Amino acid sequence: MGQLINEPLIATTLIFALIAFGEWLSIKTRARVPMLLTAMVGYLILVWTGIFPDDLLERSQFAALGGILIAVAIVHMGTLIPMAILKVQYKAVIIGLAGVLVSGIIVISIVTFFFDYETAIAGVGPLSGGVVALIITSEKLAEIGLTALVVIPALVVAFQGLLGMPLALNFMRRYAKVIQQQIDEGTFVPVKKDEDLKEVTSKDPVKNSLTIRLFTVFVGGAIAVALDQFTGIHYSLWALAIGIFGLRIGFYKHESLRHANSFTMTMIAIIFVVIGTMADVTPGQVLDNLPAILTILIIGTFGIALGGYVASKLVKWHPYKGMPVALTALFGFPGDYIVCEEVSRSAARNEEEEKMIFDELLSPMLIGGFTTVTIASVVIAGILIQTL
């Protein structure tokens, strides 16, 4: 059996089985159990019990493809958001920022009191979202000799989705019922569409080539990575901008990767990367740092939800719509897309309603996720870590 697992295809299939099981469980539970959560926790348990070897992801080699495709997928995400929608999503930005700011203040105040300031700072940046904040925090902790605390941001990033995704999904399911009630009453206003979504039929075989369509999305991702190197601005921001403006000028089609028949494989590869964030977590690390980790996660999640609630009231959004936007700080991309898909699929009574719910949820969740994970977390981590 050990020799068989060394085969990349077999290793990939074993991990893929977790993702497929998570998808099945999500469908059967009507999205009450998120697919990504099942895959991540399942992988961790199987590694801890020795059923999966520690280096199964490395043997698979599929996660390496996922790492390459992140920028490509973000370009695709940009083609999901027409400019007309982007212009009216400033409220999502306000809600996302309010969530991480309120959470940061509460975590620093309470965690510093019960533990120490260094522990609080080690968790604040990554709590507000993402791997980049984890890298910034970990490198600084190692640089100043606080290597014992390096495990805290890693564990926060590894486990924050366990709280954030089910909570956001629960609020979104409730908001889907609000949408359905408005549809029944005839008061629901669908998300505005504009010329960015109009598909121009072409008989040109070059323009219709799936290979060339996919290549153009890769070009956008490559440009984003190159601009990251030259400007210091994270490639995800460039990739998002390239997707949005590429759609606007007609260089990309709406939902570009779907038009290239490549979306599902891209998402699966990226989920492999997300699962990989759990790979180095050991039971001993969890037990030693459990009190601090639980305190940061619980208080931080409460703070994000509270900030999202208050900001939702201020911008006149329904709290069930606004709080999930703030909670994207805890899971980001691709989790934000996946929960939108799961909720709309499970709550809708027909295909037309499913699309209406999905469109209503997706734009603010994506904008909120990019605001918190890509921008706010990096800024917060970069500033606060300098105070150590």
C-alpha cells in the first residue's frame, strides 16, 4: 500500500475522495455542513491517525498546480463582477473593514489581559484573513526571537474557517429565506446587470477556441504576478483588477474559466492548497496552544460578527447579508465562492431562483473577502507586528 501511495495519481485520488465526500455531505445536509470544512477536518484526522502519510499532499503534486492557478482563478473571479455591480459594493468594503477593526481591538484588549501582548499580536493579523498575514507575522516573530509563538498564527489560519464558514453559511441561509419572501411578495430587486454581461456571438474560430480563451486568463494571472514583483502590491489585487477591467473592455468573457471549460478543475486544485494549510499541524501543537488559540478564535469571531452587524445597520443592509461579508475574513477565497454556491443550490426552489440568490450573495461576499483577506489582513499584520 505504501508503494501505491507514492504514485501521484493515487495520492491525488485519495485527497480528492475527501473533497467528493464533502460535496456529497454538503448536498445531503442542504449545505449545513460545508464541503471545504469536511475536507480540511477529514484530512487532519486521517493524517493524525496515521491513515494518511504526512507528505501525502507532496506525493500528490496536485497542490503545486493549485498554487500556480490561484492568480488565474482570481482573474476569473474578477470577470464575475461587472463594473456596475462593483460601483455599488462600497458597503461591502465598509462592512468588511468594520469587522476586522472591531475584532482586532477586542482581541488585543482581552488576549493581552489574559495572556500577553505578543500572543495577541501573533493572532490578530492572521485572524483577519489569510496566508500572507501568516507569513508576515511568522517571519517577524522568528526574527525577534519569539519562535515559540510562531505556531499561533499557523494554528489560527488553520482553524479559523472551522468557526467562520458554518457561521457565515447559517446567516446566509437565513438571508436566502428573506430573499424568497421578497420574491413571493414581488419586492425583490435582482442584482443589476449591464453591458459587461452581454455575450457577443462570434463565428471566428480563434475567438471561440477554448485553448486560446484559457491562455488569455493565464496571461492575466502571469501579468498580476509580475506586477507583484515590480510594485510590491500583492498579485491578488492586480489579478482582480485585470479580470474586472478585462471584462469591461471585452477582452474576457463573463465567467471566463467556465467559458474555457476549466473552472471545476481549477477550483479543485486550489482546494488542495487550502487543505495543505493543515498539513503541518500536530496534536501536540494544538494542545500546548489551545487556550490562546481558542480565546483568539472565539473572541475574534465574535468581534468580526459584531463589527459586521453594526456596520450593516449603519449602511442599511440586512444583518444576515452583512455579517457573512465580515466573516469572509475567516476563510476568504475560495471559501466565499463555495458557500454562496452551496446556499443558493440548497435554498432555491427552482433554477431561476437559485441564480437570483447566488447573484445577490456573490458580489458582496467576494468584495468583502478581498477587502479583509487581501488588503486589511496584510495592513494590520504589517503595522501591528512592528510594535513588538
